[in-house]
Amino acid sequence: MDLQAVVDDIQALMSPRLGEGNVADYIPELARVDPKQFGIAITTVDGQTFTAGDAAVPFSIQSVSKVFMLTLALGKMGEGVWKRVGREPSGSSFNSIVQLEHEHGIPRNPFINAGAIVVTDMVLAGHKPREAIGEFLRFMRYLADDESITIDEKVAKSEHLTGYRNFALANFMRGFGNLEHAVELVLGVYFHQCALAMNCVQLSHAGLYLANRGTNPLTGFSVWSPKR
């Protein structure tokens, strides 16, 4: 299959429709993003990368960061992760608080906000927030094999100033004993991980270990076991 032709065709199909959608406005800084941007990158496990459009334009990866933070947590805690967060679909909005009360502060999975906040709390263990943020940033640079990746401080600050629902989720779980660190510290790390700025190419490289049984084929580094 000619993947370059595929991504070129996708871009051609998308071009007349750019700007139709709405950017996220629940975080003020995200509301400033140009809605007419479109980028795509595909990297195969044999190391070929195919791009089209604005694939080199960085953006805050937001909830995509949850996958990578879970990888860090599993490396630290092993199967102990699953004592504090479930592995089931939630059936609710990503930022819902409803199930937490019924399920005693144990989030359904690591990819809804409540679950991701608990995972961040695990990674924070033994660290100051600045150290945990640094560990995450180094890990992402390692996965993407790119030292230029940074955190968008404006987005992180914007999230912190408007993250009322995330504060509610975190305090709720703290009340049930499922958050071990102060809410302000955990969310400080969480908002920074979501504000990590990457482009499509970097992100396609960073996720390769998920497509290659735990090993990054570009670098040969083992990230985690095939079983995990």
C-alpha cells in the first residue's frame, strides 16, 4: 500500500472542510488554536514516516498523555496500579464525577480524567511535582527520540486557572483515600502532562512501542514487556 498516497488523499478530502469544526473552549488557551489546521503522520514499525498537511505543527496532546503516564505508572507500580483504578468502560463523560460516589473513589479506567489523575498521583510518589514533570518530559523525549519536545506553559497555566471539575474529581478521590498527595500537587503535574506540546510526527514516533510489542523499533529500546 502506498501510504503517502493515502495521507495525501486524506488531506485533499479534508482541505475544503477545514474550519467546520469547533476548537476546545473549556480551556481558554485552546480556544485560541487555529481551527483550519490539519496534520497527519503515520510511522510504520519498519521506521518509515508519511506525512501530510500541518504534521510539523506542535499542539498540546491533552488526553493522549494519559497513555504515556500509565506506561510510567506500570513501570513503577506493576500490577498494583489496578488496585486503585479499574479497567472497564465508564459509559460516562471523560470528566464525570457520578460513578466515583457509587464506586468509592475508584475510577473505572486510566483514560477518564479521574483515572488519569490517580495514575499521575502514582507517578508523583517519591518526587516533588517539578521532578515528576521532568521525568515525564524526559520519558516523552526518549520515546520520540527527540530532545526538542517541550511543555506549553501557557496551556498548563490556563488549565490550572479553569480546572474546577478536575479539582472536584481530585478532592473527591482524596476524600475516599485514593489520592496520596495533596490535590494541588497532583493536579500541577497533571495539567503539565496534558500541556505537553508535540507534533504529529513526534507523536507517531512516541507511540511506536504500542505497535511493536513494547519495543520502539526506531531506537531498539524496550519500553515495557509484550504482556503488559
